[in-house]
Amino acid sequence: MNTYSERQKKVSSLLAGEDISLLVLCDREGMRNPSIRYLTGHPSDSVLFIFADGRSLLLPWDINLARIKATATQIKPYNDYGRTLGQALSKVLAEEKLPAGSRVEVPDALPYPEFMNIANGPYQFVCRENGLASAIDDMRQIKDDAELVTLRKAFSITDDILDKIEAELRAGQCTETDIALLIDREARLAGAEGTGFETLAAAMGRSYNIHAFPAYTGAIMPADGLSIIDFGVKYDGYTSDVTTTITRNLSPEQEHMVALIEGAVDVAEKLLKPGTLTTDLSGAVNGYLESGGFVMPHNLGHGIGLYIHEKPFLRAKVDPVRLQKGMVFTIEPGIYDPKLGGIRLENDYMITDIGYEKLTNSRIIRL
Amino acid sequence: MNTYSERQKKVSSLLAGEDISLLVLCDREGMRNPSIRYLTGHPSDSVLFIFADGRSLLLPWDINLARIKATATQIKPYNDYGRTLGQALSKVLAEEKLPAGSRVEVPDALPYPEFMNIANGPYQFVCRENGLASAIDDMRQIKDDAELVTLRKAFSITDDILDKIEAELRAGQCTETDIALLIDREARLAGAEGTGFETLAAAMGRSYNIHAFPAYTGAIMPADGLSIIDFGVKYDGYTSDVTTTITRNLSPEQEHMVALIEGAVDVAEKLLKPGTLTTDLSGAVNGYLESGGFVMPHNLGHGIGLYIHEKPFLRAKVDPVRLQKGMVFTIEPGIYDPKLGGIRLENDYMITDIGYEKLTNSRIIRL
């Protein structure tokens, strides 16, 4: 039994435990759920049906790709099931002849009008926050050995690229676009699927934006002041996520910002161990930054894996979760000022038995 | 009054006509709706409230960016409104003191559980397919003069890049990644925001996939047989979408596929005029390809604009729509065979008073 079959069996037992006969998951434009890749290995748009009796049915948009990549009891073209979630579900229910009253759990991301269209017939349709899809998200936030092997490849490529970026910037002048395309090229040449998300490369003058727009331009790097590069490498579906800030000829105020961010990382790392509440962790960093005169306009970090933003979410006021061994997430304190520029330092961490392992080697690059 | 204010006024009058007091639109990870950019110019995550009395309130995630880019009666940080759609809506409703019983339309993409949480209080919450959000999508499918000026810039950059790709491939050997990064670099140097979606570059051996996975690799191009390059250029939010197939040393079966695709384009172009039903158009092309021995596994085309897949959708069996002047969409017949490879030829078209204008110059590149 391969990893995917094992994961599917675990989910089937969750269904049985909640008296759900059928769970439907969907990963497509407008309704993303990377849990299908987690459960089957299929990397592209599809609908997955998991039955309480242990069987699974995958309906991929691209049947050729699924035949190479996917593990499921049955794999059939989505085309044969009407190409809409509603039609596919109707057909599966008709084929399966589930007893009237059976409980069928549909995606929690299902739009209200679509749910109202689908939820008819002699079944009991369940669509809830913190349901089985969320339970699978919880499984996914603790990385297993197979996932860690893959993630470590992504991290290793990421660190190599960070070194190449530093060398490129020390060698002389280039552009935001040069850096972004260096990242993309090196990632793919190293066997990655690509970048984990659109690279952000923002020289001073644009770095005060939390999310630079456009993501990268022809602007010259390095520039005096604070310049930000935020990228990830996606290897076999799993993505890293790091940010480095490049500094040159800083003013005293900018030096203060750098010291503050490096101090914020120290504050966070001291709390990285099993049992820490994510809200306490985030709150401690926020408090430290505020005592230094800055409010962080985004969250402290987020889980990474098959999706760039997944559980656990490191937020100061909501979603308290206790850190557990095997959780892999970013720590990314950042502060931004329209005049002084922006600075963010982001690395990826894993919680261990007694503390943490720092998985990437991003740093402030001082030119 | 600028373009954005005018568009907002049009939407306000739609509200008044349906006795809706407040329309909520949302564009964020997991709930995309580019109509916010269409209505305000704001290019990034945000929630937009439009009132029947003509006012608008934009809650952007990035307030700095919104202050530069956005048009709305009021612009306030999403942070001040709790950073969730539910909290933001509660606060706005409390501030506005709408009369009890007022009709409030929320995004049709709102997940069922979230709708059930939000839809309380003395208001009547409306969440429906083909509601006001859909009416705005309908407005967007007919491009106005300002949009056409922008789109033509995207098309012009696209055509220049097609010529550069052809020159590169004729000059000698490169890789899928070289081509993809050439596209990205040239787009940005020409002032585009970037590519409209992840470029697909699939040499023979991978070209039979409808959607190559990974999107591009270190594989050598050109290769003997059929190789596909699919890309778009995003200028000021508006994207082009073209596909070229590169041919070299074809077998007779592959030559037949090329002739069939070029014939399919002719079949389509003959029907491109106001009044044609999208289902008739798509059905005619499907029939032609089937008579040549191939089933097209995807739709004939889709509208383009602020989103890569928007109305009108050119589908053979569902969503019949009559073509109208000002609609801009792709025509992209494609056929795929695991042994022979894949071929797709995609260009962008606009419906005119009497027929069509072909907006891009993609072609089969025969080496």
C-alpha cells in the first residue's frame, strides 16, 4: 500500500467515525483544495470522492496526467461525469445507490447557490466549517517523513538560490526582473516544478509595499536603502517560502529597522517549541515591534506544504493553535514605511521534540 | 467623473432597479472577482461595498497601493474592519444603519457555511447565481474604448514576443525554460505587469498534455514533432492569451493534425459575427475535428480581459450566448494524442459590427 492509499484509508476511517458515507473534495479554478494531491498524488484539477468503505474515485480534468500520477481505487475522466461538480455528484450518487438518508459531505468552499442546487434528493448533505476537509487540513499540518524528504529538497534548492542571488547582487547592477528570472530558471534546472508563487522583487522605492505591485519590474537592484526579495521553490508540489532584504547605505532610521527585525526573529525563535500558542508567539513579536515604534501590517507566518498558505496560521488575535512536532511554517516579521522602505526577513521552521529546526538560510544581505 | 466612477454609477443603478440597498464584492485568495479592479482600478485583494445611492466603500488589504490606484467614495484599511468578510460586513451594516428588511447582496462565490454565519440580523441577504455580480460580469464581456486601448497594448507586446520566440527557435537550440523566461522578461521590459498566467512550454513528448505539467522544464526546443507554447501578456490588468505550435520533421499523421487545426480556425472564423450562438460556433468546430478523426478535449475558447477565463465561454453544449460587438475572446482549437503529440493554435478576436477583428498574430511555426 503506498503513501496515498494509506492517507485515503485514514480519511475513510474519519468518515466512518462521523457516519458520513461519502466525502467530496474539489480542486479547481475558483475552488482550490490541495488535499487531493495529498491524498492521491494527482497535481491538477479534479474532484475526489472518498467512501466510508475505503474506496476512492478520482475524476481528473486531465486523464492522461492522472494515469501517470494518481493513486485511487478508480480514476475516470471528469468529462464522462458532466464536467460540473453537481452533475458529477448526481451521477456518482446514482451509480452508488447509497441508502436514502446517507450523509454526504461536500466541500466547505462550495458557494451557497451551488450548495442549494446540489443538496437535493434522498440524502443528507453536510457542508460545514471545521468538517472533514478541515480535518484533512489538520492532518496536513503535521508533515510526515515522505513530505519532509520532499520539503528538504525544496529548502536545499532555495538556499542555493539565495547564495546565487547574493553573488549576483555583489557582482554588480541588475534588475528586479533579472533576479526573479534567475530564481525561476535555477529552480527548474534543479528539478523543481517552478516557483511556489509569483516572486516579489521590490527595490527601495517599492519595498514599502507589503505585496509589491507589479511583482517585479525593470527597476535597478541593488539600490541604496532597503530592497525586498520574496520567493519560494515548489518541489514535487511542496513549496518553500523565504524573504531576504538587501541593504545598502542605510540611514540611522533604516539601521534601526534592520535591528528591530533581527530582534523580532530572536523573540520568535525563543518561543518555537511544542505547546506554544500561535497567538502568544505572534503577540510577543507584535509587542516587540511596537515597542520599537512599528506596527506589523501582516501576520507573523503561516504553514507551508502543498499550498503556500496553510495551517497553522500564526496570527496574534485569532485561530490559537498549540505548536506541535512536525509543523512546518514561516516566520516572517516585516515592517514598512513609505519613506524609509520596507524590510522583511522570512525563514521556514519545523517544530521538533524540544524546540525547532530552522530549515532555510535566508538573511539580511548587507552590501 | 472618471471611468471607474461611471462604472460604479451604472452598478448603483442596477442595485436600485432590483431593490438591493447594498452589494458586496470580494476579491481575495480563494474568492477571486476581478470586477473590483474593473469598478475601482484597485489591482489587489479587497472588499468593495456599492450602495444603491451611488456611494462606494473599498476595504483594501494594502491601503498604500489603494491610495495610489483606487477610485471609490471612501477607501479604508481592511485591517480596521476586522480582516474577515463577515466582520467587515457587520461593521459596515452597523455604520450605515440601513432600514430593517433592506436587501443586501453578497458574493455568489460565498461558501455555504460562511453565508450561514453572515446572513443574520434584520436584513434580507441575497446570494444567487446570475445576480448582480453576474450582471457586472456581463458588463465586462463587452469591452469599452478604455479597455480596448489597454488590451491592444497587451496584444501588441504579445505579437512582438511571438516574433522573438520564432527568431529564437530558428536561431538554434534552447529549452522550454529559455522560451518561458524570454516571454516573462520581454513582457515586463515592455511595461506589462507580467504574464497573464503561467506560461506553458511543452516540447514534443509533453505536448500531448492539454495543460503541460510542469508548465516548463529544461527540455530542448525545438524538437522534432509538435511542440506547444501557450502564454499571455498582462498589461494594466488586461491579459492576452495565445498559443503557437512549433513543428519540425512531421510524420504524415502529424501533418494531418496541422491541416485539421488550420481548417478548424477557418470553420470558426466564418461564424464570427454578431448573432452567432456560442454553442453553434463550438459545435461546428467540434464536428469538423471529429470528421477528421479527433475529439477536442477542451472548450473552443473563452473571453479575456481582467481575468484569463471570463465571459463569454465558447462551449458546445452549455451556456449558449449570442456573440455581440465588443466581445473579446480566444479561439483555440486543439487536438492531442499521446503518441503523435499535441497541437493547439490560439488567437484573440473581437466581434465587430459585421464580423470580427483578429487581434493577435499567432500561427503554426514551421521549422
